[in-house]
Amino acid sequence: MKRAFPVDTRAGHGFISSQRMGMDIFSGIDPDANLVFATAAWQYSHHVLPGMRSHRGPILTVANWSGQWPGLVGLLNLNGSLIKAGVKFNSLWSEDFTDDYFLRGMRQWIKEGRVTHDLSHVRDLDIAALPADAANLGKELAQSLQKRKAILGVFDEGCMGMYNAIIDDELLNAAGVFKERLSQSALVARMRTISDDDAKGVRQWLDEKGVRFVTGKDDKTELTDAQIHEQCKMYIAAARMADEFGCDAIGIQYQQGLKDMVPASDLVEGLLNNADRPPVYDRQSGKELYAGGPLPHFNEVDECAGLDALVTNRCWNALKLDPSTTLHDLRWGEPYQGKDIDNFVWVLQISGAAPANHFVSGYHGASSERQPPMYFPLGGGTLKGVGRPGKIVWSRVFVEGNALHVDLGLGEVVRLPDEETMRRWQQTTIQWPMVSAVFNGISRDSFMARHRANHVSIAYAPDTKTARKALAAKSAMFHELGVKVHLCGAVSFD
């Protein structure tokens, strides 16, 4: 083994900390060498992607399996970015790098330049196998979307180097969806036009709903009422801007640009994604904006999740289901046995942008806590809760081979004992919402080997039968829009 660059003793770390640094490092690497990229934390894929695009030798991406140090989240983003870029690579992960799965894969990569994973859980959609009513509904919804095209409001692209989260216009437009490119600085400017009384109205609505705000007085380390007040202004400003530009869904980048200007956007995003949320009115006409449902928000301006949320919103509304949806990071997971559960249970987390309808007891079960100062210097509250038990449809839109694809599957959110939930929270980020999820018919390693992103989207259904119908309608709609559909795990429509 030869390390490609030394630790920077002055900086105090050995990370590749910029795109320029990454390019310069790769210029000194033999382009035909066996290359291992190892990560034990979230990382910015664009720092290394330029060098990996031109590397000719075998590439292996490797991450630690940990909730506290989530290398697997960074790994999945890099893997999704490499797939979008058309770069061949292999991937492995491990808790301590002594297990048979890792060692067997490592030996194979050294000898053969490849790693074999079990991907038998993935199959292409057979459109003729879908139930006729769901297939017809999905087709009608797609045709309606292509007739009256939709707009994704994009508040600055490329959050934290997530190349895989950007859909090129040519691919997106073919599905009947277009971007309105908006500026985060314009959002800050619009926040300044929101009256204190309007912002107080949002806070009062949340207080009456039972949200518990964990506040203090130290602005640098605690959540303050002033931070929440600014978040309420952002919520109103975002909804008004979305309406002004005719957006069907919006995505706010936040990191990095907004983090040095205003408190976190996550409370705002969680409210926007919920079917039941504080009303926002047009400043001139007094009309309620996006009344009766969510204004879908794609966290970290992940446009793949934005397209997904748009399709979910149309399908779930047509089926008269709760259209509240969100994306989560595939943060970590462990097997759990007990309390009628014997399965691998994933920890899904996003930085507070989940809708309250996804929580046990809804808003009454939700709290808002200050975002960690390291990532969010100006604070702001999350929307935190425990994922309520129930059936879900999970999905991920991605770009591969210059085409849009989507993986879809069925799953379930389970309720772990309180002590296990707290143990997992303490292993991850305790200020953020937590969903304990099972993906039907897919092992941990098979899911990791296939998944094309650090994010996964979920939406609830009241029972298995309805979840199957919703998945079928969503599959048919994507298919009609020209997206290549792949069914993953134990999926049937009987």
C-alpha cells in the first residue's frame, strides 16, 4: 500500500479538502495503479471525482460501518456519483475489516480487479404484470404531467458536492419536468419582507399543535426563540417564492451557502413536506398557498428526490393517501431481535426535514432541537420524532448510462423498544428524526451493493395491499414518463 498524499500537520488532518487539491493529488498517481478510496466520514464527492474519471486502473471504494462516523453515507454518495459519471468501480464496507464478507471481497479485488455482490433482488419492471387499474392510473397521471408540465424550484444546485443529485435538463425535461433556478440569496432577501406577526403566527400554530421547542439563551450552542422566528420567516418566504414561480416542488441547498447567513432550513423543510402544516397566504390576494397538502421539498436540493417526491405526490393524492414524503440518509443499521422483530433494521436519518405525519403521535410527538454547531453555526431547530410503525414504499431515482432510472421496493417502519431507539440515537445524531426501517427481501450487503445514492425516499401506506397498489401506480407513472423502473426485494402485486 502507498498513501497518495501525506497528512497535513498544519491543518491537523489528512482529508482531501478541495477539488483543486484532489486534482493535484491525482496528477501524481499512476493512472493504471490499483486505487483504494477509503472514507470514514461524510465527504464531498467532487473533490475526488475528476481524478477518478480519468483513472484507468481498478478502483475500490471502502467505508467503515458506523453510525457515529458515517463513512457509508459518504461512500454511497461517491458510488452514485461514479455511476452517473460512467466510471467503473467496486465497493466494500465493514465494521472492523476482519469479517469474511470484506476479506473475501478484498481478496477477489486484488486478484481479479472486481468484487462480486449478490444483486438477485433486483429485476426490471414487467409493465404487463401490473394490475390493470394501477397501471392505467399511473399512465393517466404521467400523461397529465406531460401535458401540464411541472417545475422544480432549485435554490442553488450541487449541495455539498453531490454530483449524483443533479439531473441534467435534457433527461428531466423529457419526463415533463423543468427547473426554475432560484437563488438562496433571493430567499434571504424575501425573508426580510416577512412581517414579525406572520412569523409569530407560524410559531403559535406549532405551539398549539404540541411541538416541543428545546430552547435556551446561548445562541452559539442552544436553540433560541430568535432562531425559530427566522425559520418561520423562511417557511413563509419559501412558500411565497414557490407560488410566485409556479413551482410544484422546491429544494433548498442550505449547505454551504445559507449556513453562514440564516438558521437551518430543516424545520422549514419538514413543515413543507407535511400534509398538515401552518397556512401561508399570498401577500396581495390573501389566498392560501398550496392549501390542503404539502409543498414537496427535496432536502439538500437532491433533484432525484425532487422528481421522486413529485411523482409520489401525484400518485398518493390520486389514491387518496397521505402524500407526506421525505428523503433520508441511509445512515447505518444493525440486526435486531426481540419484540416480534428479527431482521436487519436500518437507521434512516435526515437533518430534521422529515414531516410530522411520519412520526409517532405526529406534531405532539415532535420536538425541535438546535442543530449541531459544527455543521450549523447559526443554529435553528430540527423537526425531530420517532418514525411511526407502518408500511412504506421506498424509492430512489438515479442517473446511469445517461438515462433516468428508479429503484422501488416495499418496506416497513418498525417501533423498537425505547432503550434501543435511544442507543441508536446516541450512536448517530440525537437532534435529528429517526426512522427504523426494514426493506423487504433485501439483505444489508445486497442493498449497499445496489443503492445508487446516500439518500432513500419513503412514503407511507395504511396496509400491505394499499402499499402494493401505490407502488404499482408509481411504477407505471415512472414507466410512462420514460424512466427505467427496477423492482427491488420482495415485491408482488397479488
